[in-house]
Amino acid sequence: MSDKILMAPIQGVTDYHFRNTYQKFFEGVDVLYSPFLRLDKDMQLKKSKLKDVLPENNVNINLVPQILTNNSAEFIYLSKQMFDLGYKHLNWNLGCPFAMVINRELGSGLLPHFDKIKGLLEKVIPVIPLKLSIKMRIGLESEDDIFKILPILDNYPISEIIIHPRTGKQMYKGEVNTDVFEKCLSLTKHKVCYNGDINTLEDFQNLKNRFENVSSWMIGRGLVTNPFLAEQIKQTVKNTHENKMSRFKEFHDALAKEYLDRLEGSSHFLNKMRIFWEYFSLSFSNSHKVYKRIKKATSVDKYNIAVEQNCTNENWIV
Ligand SMILES: Cc1cc2nc3c(=O)[nH]c(=O)nc-3n(C[C@H](O)[C@H](O)[C@H](O)COP(=O)(O)O)c2cc1C
């Protein structure tokens, strides 16, 4: 299959512990994107952020670092820093929908400011030493933004535009606007990647049938919920339902070990694993009960019992 699967960045979820463990247990993902990096007031990356993209923490991972900025000096600084770490490809976030971000004209908050986007690219493109892709929503409040931005982007060497066809105002809810995505395909000369709500093999197949010339697919929540999804799409491994549960359990145990070894205090560990189970539970029969067992666990021992119950009493349903 020539289609490429990209793992979407999910802040707080797809960190290097998750990415490494995922890559050890599952096939099918071609490229993984880091959650966004942002400089603080002193033009520094937080230690934990830098750690997430250090090559020694991402061995055998085809990682693309992502940045969130609306400032050319920061853009250039971060791109040089990533280049010095050995990266050849940088991704620019024009999609983040959180109020704190959009109020600062960052992420999807920058989308209505076409001149700023143009001004930034004008300054950074001639000097950044790596190829640049963009991950964007269709607009802050309406798709009018992307219709105006795509012709601007045609003037620059952008390696790929990843489009999540929602507005920033929609956050992560409501329908993805596939009609707007379709229109975007005819408004750009650049390679376009589709992102948004690919949660099942059927979702992928429907989109592939409609957008047959698209060959790049970014998946976030769907991959965390069902880590087998990329294999199902690529048809690389034949999974029976029984071996799925045992493969999931092995993956889970390795992931849990990563955090148990590194997070201080059981409450940090339990909070972290709860985030994952919000996703994993959706692939189990009795999702609600599965999540509740995890949520109720107040110690690592109780957590382990809850996991055991989930994996023996319930079925893997996707
Ligand atoms: C909790 C959360 C954190 C996210 N963090 C990032 C991020 O750091 N950078 C980014 O480009 N997108 C981020 N996203 C958006 C996803 O990458 C993706 O575009 C979105 O979830 C739609 O794709 P999906 O339906 O396959 O998950 C985040 C999404 C969620 C739910």
C-alpha cells in the first residue's frame, strides 16, 4: 500500500514514552509528529519539551518535531535547534484551538491573519535549514480562512499541508467538514494530508474512496483508542480478537512500566494511565465499566487488578 499513516500529535498522550512503546508493539505508522514545542519568555524550550524530541529518546522513530509560534525569530531559532538535533523536517502548528493559544494569535488563532502568515513565511522560508510542513484547521471561525490561505501557501515550498477540516471554534467536537476538505484539494498545488476522526478501518476506507488521490493520512485519537488501526488499514498483520487482547495487554504493561519507572508518586502514574484509558476503554466491551474500574483504583496494586479484570472479563471489540 502506498498510503502513508502519520501519528498525530496529542499533547500529554503521544510523548516519547508512548511513541517508543507504540513502535515496539505495532506496525503501520510511517511518521510520528511530536506535540507542539513552544519557547518560553527567555527563548528557551522547557527541559521536558526538549527531552521529548532528543534523538536519543526517539531511536528508530521517524519523528517530525512540531512548533507553535507566530514570531519569526522564534521560528528560526527553533528550526535551527531542531536542525542541530539532526531533524530534516519541521511542522508548524496552525490548528491548536485552546483559548489561551488562540487569544495570542497562535495555532488556529493565527488563521484569520493572512498577512501575518505571509509575512512570517516570507522571513523564515529563506533561512530555515529544514523542510517545512503545516498542520492546520480550515479556519478559526469559518472556512473562509483556508480558502484565502491556500493560494498564499502556493508561493512557498511547503512539503505538505495536513488539514484537519474543523474550525478552531469547533474544538474537537461536531462534524469534520469533508466538503471543505474536498474544495481545498483543488485550491492548492501542495501535497495534502487528511486528518480528523479516522477511528475505524471503515472510516479510512470511506475517505480513501472519496479522496483517492490523497495518500497521506494523519490519525490521532483513533490510534490511541485502537493501536491496531494502522495495521488494519495497511493489512500487515492478521489479528484474531484473542491475540489482540493479549497484544494490547503486553503493550499496556510496557507503557505502564515506562511511566511507573519515571513518574514520582503513584498519583502521577494513576493520573497518566487514566488519560490513556479514556481512549483504550472505547475499544472494550462495556467501555463505561472498563473506564470506571481504572478511575476507581487508588493505588498501583488496585490499578493492576483493574487492568487484569478489564483484560480478562471484557472483550476487545474493534
Ligand atoms: C488532548 C489533545 C491534544 C492535542 N495536541 C496537539 C498538538 O500538540 N499539536 C497538534 O498539531 N495537534 C494536537 N491535537 C490535535 C490532533 O493532532 C488531531 O489533529 C485531532 O485530534 C484530530 O485528529 P483525530 O480525530 O485523528 O484525533 C491534540 C488533540 C487532542 C485531543
